[in-house]
Amino acid sequence: MLKPEISILGAGFAALTAAQSIRKRSLEAKITIIAPRSQFEYYPSLIWVPTGLRQRKDILHSLDGFFERHDINYKQATVTGLSADGRTVETSDGSVTNDALIIATGGRFIKKMPGIEHALTICEGIDAAEAIRDRLNALKSGRIALGFGGNPNEPAAMRGGPMFELLFGIDTWLRKKGRRDDVELVFFSGSPKPGMRLGEKAVTKLLEEMGKRRIDRHLGHKPLNFSPTGIETEAGRVNADLILFMPGMTGPAWIAETGLPKSEGGFIKADKFCRVEGFAHTYVAGDAGSFPGPDWLPKQAHMADLQAKAAADNLLLGLEGKEPEKTPKPELICIVDTLDKGIMVYRDQKRSVILPGSRALHWSKRAFEKKYLKALR
């Protein structure tokens, strides 16, 4: 196929990495990205917004130059469904046909817990991060409760790392402001060892860090509901003036009536090549998908990039009539930032490593941010 038409759904990490990977291998392909906005939101730096280290302008970045530089067609629309076995994408602004498709629209948070509207979720985007910043600035004394949940039908569908970063970052910020004695911090989780996907050593280190910082813990007790003044759990009430909570994740809502295969947790089922089961020339990357692998397989930008590269390579092989051969390496890389230091966590199928907190790792995280965004600009 000389000039295949390839549609990519989304404008996040997985979508942009897939687009770049395809363009590097194929100058002839017609690439169309379908997304509500021609804007990239750098989610890893949202944890710095509440404490003032980053602002809106540091998080949101126009993609107009990126699209022009890589010769990508952009369609501003919201995906609503698929038809013709994936060869037609239905959107809020008509349909788009394709020869091959990569789905990278991301997942969504499970917002079923009673009173969930009383909690703020940092990874919902810049608006949520700014709302946390404003509440934090206004709280002169009281108690902040932070925690995260999961998807009971899909253990990998959680994102706890940013909550550890937010917890330690707020603690550091309060100390610098001389307000730590007036504001209590408590970390809650239904798991007695939250963050086990990071590895046993990492969990031990993170809990030790909480102890050093005088952060209370309410662990092993399932949250039941939220209110403006706290959280009810199976073991009693956790009082709070501000609740920061990361719910478990599930797949995008638009896939409901598409016929796409779904995992028990509600994600698009993929094989080891990131290929959607039963759909020709259709791939998924990032938080929208459920992939084979270890139970600690992360929902994070780094893994989304690895999946996107594999999906792009396999898609082009398929269009050439060849079998897919690329598989993304299961790998977790995380710098748990504390605002002034960073704790490095690495995990693959052979080893699990954690490095103690250092200023160098904090600056490494900031350097990676700069490098990643420079490539988009």
C-alpha cells in the first residue's frame, strides 16, 4: 500500500509517539490525528502545580507546530464510535475512514463512590491541579487526606505514583512555608501496603518516608464514601478538610457499543503486539488498553510510549502484508518527586530497584520534562 491512510485517536503520550514513529518509517503515509484539542497536556508535571513550581503555561502546549512539522492532518472532534470493523471512526464531526487505526484516547477514572465529588483528582488535568493549589493556599490549618483506589476487576488499572509525589511535595512545601505544624497529613488506602506494583522494597521505603515526615496512615481499610469533612472507611472515619484522591481506572466510555473486545476491567483487549483482538489493522496503546504482562504493568507515560512504538511498527508491518513482531518491554520507571529530591524506582521482569532520595534525581525529572517538551515544540 503506497499511501495508507492511518488514523490515530487521541493527542496524549501514546498518540504523539505513535505518530512520530509512523512518520519516521513512512514518509508517504497520510496520518490523521483525531482529538478534541490540538493541545498536549504534560501530566507528569501536574504534581508541581499545587505548590507553585509549575503553572498552566508549563503544562499545556500547542500541537500546531508538531502537526505541521510531521505532516499530520488534525481533525478537531470527539470520538464517538467505530464501524466497518474499525475502518471508519465515528466522531462528533462526521466519520473518518482509514486503512489502519491506533486507539490512544486514554482511560477514565471510576467515579462511583458516594460523595466522590468532594475529592479532587490531580490527574484529571490542569483545572483540578489549580483547584488543589487554591484550596491548599487557603488552608491555614486543618487536615489533608490523600489516597488512591483501584479497579477490582483489573489490578493494573491504578495510578498511585502521583499521589505519593503529591503527598511528599505538599509536606515539603508546608515545611518551607512554616505551616507544617498547623496542617496534618494523612494517607489512606484500602490496601495495607499501597503501591505494591512499585515493588516490596519501594513500598517499605515510601512508608518509612511517611513515618519520618510525621504523616499519619490509615491503611488496609476500604473507603466507603466521602463527605465535605472526611472519609468513611470500613474501620471508621478519617476527618479531613481537603481530600485528594486518585480513583481506579477503566476504559474510555465511547467503546461501549463498538464491538471492541473488553477486559473485565473495561479496557480494550490487546495481544502482546498491542493489536486489538479480532480487529484487522487496529491497535491500542496507553491507558485505553489492557495488555498481557505482569500484574504490576504500569499505567504511566513511559509504558504508553513503549506500547505506541510497538503498535506503530506492527501496524506498518501489517500494511505490508507481514506479521507483527514488536512487543513492548514491561518496564516501570518512576521518580517519586518530593519537591526538592527524587526517589528512583525501577522495575522489570528480572529486577526491582529503588534509589534513595537525592536532589540530582529531582533535577533529572525536570531535565527529562524539558527534553520531552522540546521534541514536541
